[in-house]
Amino acid sequence: MIRKIITYPNPLLNSVSKPLETVDDSVRTLLADMAETMYVADGVGLAAPQIGVGLRVIVVDVGGESGPGLLKMVNPEILSRDGEIEWEEGCLSVPDLRVMMKRSKRIRAKYLDENGAIKELDAEDLLAVAIQHEIDHLDGKLIIDNVGRIRRDLYLRKRKRAEEHARESIVL
């Protein structure tokens, strides 16, 4: 089922998510819904807070032939980091904003898969960036938190004007 992606400045996006004790059918359904929602929105990652669910759950699929495909990660954590990379990031919850971010080039992550098995993964470049971005969501952090007040205010005004224009153009 496709879920509604909430957008900035919704305060739910700034909340720290809770870890899960177990992975059950409700979590597997959540993961499947998140993957479907991410693909429909043309994203490479989605965190549960982005659909209004305060749990430490993410999905990531950076595509490409050499990538691992769809990753469904419960309680993901970064065990180690190495190197630095700068990447222009966008976010489904902060539409129409791109921000240059400094991230670790390589990470080692630990998580539970959709069956509750403990997994570890080595990731680099885009996959490492995507996992770090989604874990930031679990900690209540957004890419817009890394821009200055003036750019944030301009972004909010632009989004408000776009929403007003969309409402005005609806014909009944």
C-alpha cells in the first residue's frame, strides 16, 4: 500500500524514532509499504518517520547492477565510518531542495532484516550516503537543518506559494 509522505515543516520529521523489540508481520507490512511508496515517489530511500511512523525502520535501493538491490533495515546503526565524500542530496520530505552534504565515504552498518536476522553490511559512495541520510531521519535530522536561516526561510516561502497556487488552480 502506498503511504502519504509527510513534508517539512511537519514536526513529526524532527522526532527521534523508537527501536523495535521484534520483527513481526506488522513490521514486514510496513517495510513492504515503505518500499512501494519509495519506488512510486522515485526515491532511493525512505525512513518510517517520513510516513508518520516513529519506528527505526528504513528501506534503501540505489539501483545499479552492482548494488545489493532493495535493503529493508530495522534498527539500523553505523558501526564504523571511513573517508569523506561530498554529495548533493535531495529528500522526499523536503521536495525541491538540493543540499551539498559531507558524509562518510564508507560505512559498516548493522541491522535486522525483515525476518529478524542480524545482518552487517559494508557500503560505500551512494549506498553509504543513502543509509546515512535515512538514519538521520530516524534521529530527527533533515537536510534542511544544514542550510542557513535565509535559505530555509526562502524555501518555506517558495513552498507556501506553490501550495497556494495549487489550491487556486483547483477547479470545482
